[in-house]
Amino acid sequence: MLTAGLVSITFRKLTKAEIGALMEECGLTAIEWGGDVHVPSGSPQDIADACSISAAHGIRTVAYGSYYKPWIGTEETRAEIRQDIGCARALGAKTIRIWAGQKGSADITAEERAGVVRELQDACDAAKDSGLTVSLECHNWTLTDDCDSSLRLLEEVARDNLRLYWQPNQFRDNAYNLETLKRELPYISNVHVFSWEGKDHYPLERHETLWRQYIDVLASSGKDHNLLLEFMHNDQPEQLKIDSSVLHGWLR
């Protein structure tokens, strides 16, 4: 089943309550709460508020958006990811979204990559103890900036609770994005949905032909995927009403 939702950091200037009300108005039922503004992992009050707001508006917290970026691990970074995992569990999320290191796959050294692998193994082990998966965002300037590197990283980490968050690469063509989606499909948890070309953001309907292809591939997995809208082209809540309507239409 494919479910329409939202990444909360799309609207960093809105409160959690405003986001909840907006999502209910738009018929969006899945959220990734972000850890930088809306739900800092060290704030029990923000966690409790996010839970109550989600429940009040019929929203499931499907993911926690952590900004943990594994590198060469220290006790401080290990404590950071464990705190974020605890927050994800308290929110009722199934996965915690993190980044795949701090350098792109073409720029990292073998030693640095090995350090990221070790940190990801540690994070996955800690998350598994809490019944969570770890999802790596397929993001430029990280080790998931390329399909081959992403799949290699999954093999290197070798943890059965490691997943990928897929999103189209705005700097690559559709043929690349479609092939990447097909190859990564067995490992995909959630999807970030947007309409970008390079640095330019557009209304979602601009890429209807592309997204209908992506949705067909995702539906073929037979698994549940949350399609989470992220970053409107004008950063305005009114655009979410338009884009969510478009996404709902594609999912019918």
C-alpha cells in the first residue's frame, strides 16, 4: 500500500499544531517528524506534543528524521544516535532516517568509508534492539549519492534492518532515476516526493509523467511505502494543498 504524507521540515516555520491541522485538511496521514526543529530528541515535551498532535489529527508517525551523520565514531556520537533512536521509539515510528556519512562516494577514502560502515553497523544494532529499522536517505554528497555505492554500502554494513529512503536525483535524468528505483526497490522503506530540476523547485504536477512511472514501480513491490511530500516550490502551505491533491490523484 502506498500512503501519502509529509516531511515536517518542509515547513520549519510552522508549529507542530499548525502542521497537524494542515495535514488533516490535505488528507495526509503519514509524517516524518524532523529532529532539528519540531521534535529535538532530547526534549520529552516536544515528543509528547508530537504524539498528541498526531493522534488528534489522525496522523501516523512513520519515521523520525535524525540529522545523525555517521563518520569516525566517538562516545558522544554513539550517545547521539541512541538518544535519537529512543525518540523514534517514543514517537511510535518504525524507522529512523539518517544520512550516509559526510562525503560523497567519489570523494571519500577507503578508511573514511570503513569508519562510516562501522558507525552504521553500531546504529543498526542499537535500532534493532528497539525494534526499528534505519533508513539512509539517498542524498547527494553522501555515500548514497549513487546507486552502485548505495547497494555496496548495504552489503558492507550487512544488517537486515538497514533500508533506503528513495528520492529522484534532481541532477540526473529520468532513465537513471528509474533504473536506480528498480535496483533499490527491495530495500526501500519510504520515499521523499518533490518536483525539482537541479536547484529549481516546481509544483508537483510538472513531473506527473515521471512520478506515475515511479509509483508503478513502487506499487509492484507489494510492500507498504509512505510517499512523503517534501519542500514545496514556493515554501507555502497553500501549495501543499495543491500538491497533496495531485499526489492523491496519482495514488487512486
